[in-house]
Amino acid sequence: MKHLFSCSVFIPPKPATKSNINHIKSIEDSLPHLSELEKEALVEAKKYKIEDSKVSEIDHFES
């Protein structure tokens, strides 16, 4: 039997900044019981930015 999982991913609407990364970290800190999939999704969310309606990878991110 297959288990289906889903989770929401927050991608900052502006280029990644220290304040956006701190916001994501505060979300992580407030959710102590994350599944592995949710943890992975948060890490992935830090790798991308949306700028001019286009998604792109950022050069450097903090995990």
C-alpha cells in the first residue's frame, strides 16, 4: 500500500535575504515535530527565489 504525503513549501517572494532566511528558521523552530519530507521541503525552499515571476536558484543558501 502506498502512502501519499503532501506539504506546503514557502518560497520567499523576493530574492533571498538574511531576513527571509531568518523567517524560515523561525518557522522551523516553531515546528518541532517535522517529518523528514517536511524538513527536506524547508531545506529546498531556501535554495530558490522568485523574481519577476521567475523561479531561480540562489547562489548560496544556509541549511
